[in-house]
Amino acid sequence: MTEPLYRKTESDHGLRIVSEQMPWVRSVCVGLWITTGSLFEKEQQAGISHMLEHIVFKGTANRSGLDIVQAIEGVGGHINAFTSKELTCFYAHILDDHIELALDVLCDLLMAPSILPDDVEREKLVITEEIRHYEDTPHELIFDFFAETLHGNHPLSRPIMGSVETVNSISDSQLRKYLNDNYSRNRMVVTATGNLDHDYLVREIEKRLSRGATSEPDGVPPVEYPAPRREVYPRPVQGVHLCRGVPGVSFSDERKITALLLSSMMGGGMSSRLFQRVREKEALAYNVFSFLDTMKDTGVFGTYIGTDPNRLEQVTQVLDEEYARFVDEGLPTEELNRFKEQLKGNLMLGLEGTSGRMFRLAKLEIYLNRFLTLDETISLIDKVSEEDVMNLAQDFLNLNQQYTTIILPKEE
């Protein structure tokens, strides 16, 4: 793959604009990122970042809610947004001929949202239903419960959507204040990939993103993990959902690639150890996978399994055995090499499109404040040794250090 042309401009008040020019494609993906999310919220306003992300789509000073989506979808594009614990992102994927339209709509959302009281009240109903739907989806809800098990009373334990109570307490004036306090230029990063001109992108963004005041997120206490523990949540469900894990690595940690390889080996696909043992050999579960979440200062490494209540004890025993086997028996060189190739393949295939490139570009800028070429990343993968993986496995797969969360039927 030809390496795209990377460029970066830091504008007034700390606004950062980064791009990768890909002249061989006919599309552009643009993302407007704000370094705010549920991690920085006050407890009584939990969910306000997510709610603001929703409410700006209800309309602006220049467009109705319908106008916003029709403008992008009317030319075959796609517009969306999401909120995480540390970031909020608004993005559009569109043909290169319509980049000006995408920039105008995205910046309009951030600079001139209406935030009308009636719209806020209606959106509360929508988000309340979203929360209730989420609570009826145990294979997703388990990860919120696991965050509580792992992080105790830290803000990282709170659901991104907040609760029904906190959402219903948020007013339009609070949303406007949160917008003004957090959506400042020094906390924004614009990333764009595709058939674009960087200088043009900078000019158009600087014209539109005019909120100049600087701000800093509220201080967040350091994470103090409780002792490893096991928590059980009885719920009106049919199956059992188990999540087990440990504190992981941050995005900037030099062991991140090693952790990705360990996660792939344990449960990163159909050829992984846990999939082959739990599903293919023992037929104990339909769904089993490992995961690695990385953030600015911390992360999570874990495993999820969904199974039948009658098989919970056996599944737990098999999980223990596979963790211990990895630590005790060591790592064959051929297995490490195979999963290195898998990781490199997944990476390269995911970066063939403009969307994957845009999201990677943003994470590199926000968390590392630098760019890594694909060749540099592949070189980091190649450098990981068996010793590196085994040293990490001693910590991440230590049976005495695991945090475990289980959702099971009430009658169990």
C-alpha cells in the first residue's frame, strides 16, 4: 500500500488539524474530536457529554435536525457521532467533491447548536429508552458492571450514558454551559483522510471553528484499584455472562503491541486458544473473546464468555486452565509468528479505507502527539519477543489478580 502524505497544523488557541492525503480514493472522512467524555463529568451530571452529543443533532442556528442529515445523506454520505469515557467525536464520510459541505455541517453542530428546552426534554425520552434497551442487553451491560468491579468508585466506573435519574436532571442551560466550558479550540483535534488538500482543510476549519476561549478538563483522581474481587449481578436473563480481567496498559505504553498480541492469542478470533478450547473442543459457549481497551493513562485487558447457567463452573475451570497453561508452558515461536502476521494483516486491511485511517490518525495525535507510519507500526510488531509476551502474561493471566463480574439468572 502506498503511504499517504501526512501533515499537521497547530492553529490559534491550540486547535490541531492533521490529515493524510490519499489521492487514489474518491472519498474523504473528517472527524472533529473533543477531549471530553464521561471521565470528566461531575457525578450529579453523569451522561451530560453523551446527551450533548445527541442534542446538537436536533438543530442549529442554520439548519433543522432534518436539514443536517439530509445535507450529508442527500449526496450519499454518512454522518454520525459517539461519546467515550475520554473523547467525543463528530464525523462524516463523504465523496471528495463534497468536503466543504461536510466541514460546514460538522462545524455548525459544534459552533451553533440551538439546544432548545423542548428538544432537550424530547431527547431525554430517547436517551432513557437507550439506557433501558442497554440494560436489557446483558452481553453489553456486563462491561459496565465489570468497570464497576475493576474501578470501584472512580469516575471510570460510571456508564457513559449516565443513569435515568441524572439524564432527567440535566437542563438546557447546563448543556450550553458544558458546551462553552469544554468545546474550546485547545481541546479540539480535526482529523481528515482521503482525497483532500491539507492547506484547504486548514483554511476552511479556521473559518468555521471560532470558539477561541481555552479550557482544561476538570481534574480526575488517579485510579486506585480495589483488591481483586468477584461480583455477581442477578438479572432476568436466560444465560450467564462472565467478564474477567485486570488493569491493562495505556495507549502510549510501549507494551501495548505486546498486549494486543496476547489478547489475539487468548481470544482474538476463531484460531485463538480460548475459542478453540471453549467453543470448538468443549462446546461450552457460543461467544468467547478477549479484549484490550487503552486510554490516556490506563487500560483494561479481559475476557468475555456467554454460556448456559449449568456450565458456568465448567467454563470457569477451563478459563483457569487456559490461563495457567499459557503461563506455565511458555509460548512456541511459531505461534507468536502466526499471530504477528494476523495482527499485521488486521491492521493493514483496516487501513485500506478512509474511515479506519481517520480514527487511527486521531488516536495517534490525541494520545501520542505524533504520527506513526504503517511501516513503523509493523516494525514494532516484529520486534515483540516471546519473552515480552510471557512477562506480560505473568501479570495479565495471574489467577490471583483477576477481577470477575457475572450476570446470571435471578433464580440462580
